[in-house]
Amino acid sequence: MGKNITEELNLMVFKESIIAIAASTGGPRALEAVLTQLPDRLTAPILIVQHIPAGFTKSLAARLDSRATFTVKEAADQEVIQNNRVYIAPGGFHMKVKNRRNKELVIELSKEMPVRGHRPSADILFNSIANIHNRNKIAVVLTGMGRDGAEGIRKLKNNDPASIVIAEAEETAIIYGMPKAAVNTNCVDHELPLTKIGISMTNIML
């Protein structure tokens, strides 16, 4: 849906990218499918909000790290974001991206109130990405219940219309709630089956 990826790439000014992914029910399997489609060396950092109880994020990160060809880790507060790394928000903490004066991007974790019952919240992450400048931005909404992420991608598109938003197609989503809510905002550029999401992300990053 929308413009094809080739047309979008022609419109994008060459600069570094940042990727944010949201997932809930069925997310660990979906995340593994997406991350294992990506190239050995990522030219962007990836930040993930997975709705998961506190204490389980570290084991999820370790499992994904064992499957991927790049580092997957639980995010730490004030950690400097690097390309070729995947950061998963710890269960029970919101995760934001902040731009330091020296233009480094850092992770900020907080115990602010849950958003629509979620902490971490994809809306919080996407909202923070919307405020980052001089980066190509890719937001991905995978399987899950509810509508977490929908308001965040709306802000992302309002702040930076060149941002690219991908939602998992109903045919592969374990629960189509979050992707459907994203699609209903009319801010989604591509609705893709799980088998094509990582490939499309790679094409956009190149």
C-alpha cells in the first residue's frame, strides 16, 4: 500500500537510520523471524518494545542474540545507541531515545505511569523517535492485542512524513489487534507478511 519502496528510497536523503519495533502477543516468535532475515551487519540500531513481564526480557534478549548474527541485548538506562545492535526495553520500564548535545543518541528508561495498561509502551518509544532529527526512521508494528503504537506512528508521520511505517499483515499475525490499529490510522506505508518484513527493512536501510 502507498508508494513502493524504490520510490520511497529515491525520496529519502542519505543519512543514518533508526528502527523501532512494537510487539505483544506472539511477539517473540515474530521478532525472531524478522531479526533472522536481516544482514550480518546492521547499518542502524533497532529498539524494541515487547509487552512482557518484568524479569523475562533478559532471557528473551539472550535467545534472540543466539539466533541473530548481531548483538541483541536488554537496554540499559543512559546507554549510548550504536549501529549493529538491538535493544529491548526491560519489562516494567518505558524506553525513550534522547539526542545529546554531541548528537549521540542515548536510551532513557523510566517508571512513568503505564500507557493504556502498558509499560513498556510502543507509543512512548515511537513518540521519542518522532523527536529525533537527521535520521531516516522506520517503525514496525507486529502481532499483538490492543492498539499500542497507533498514536506513536501518527505522531511519527506528523513530525516526519518521510518516515516509513510497516505493519504485519493479518495473514501472519497471531493477533491482528496492534497491526490493525496501526493500519486504521492511515499512516502505514506497507502491510507485509512476516516473511517479508525483515527483507523490506534491509532494502530501506541500504
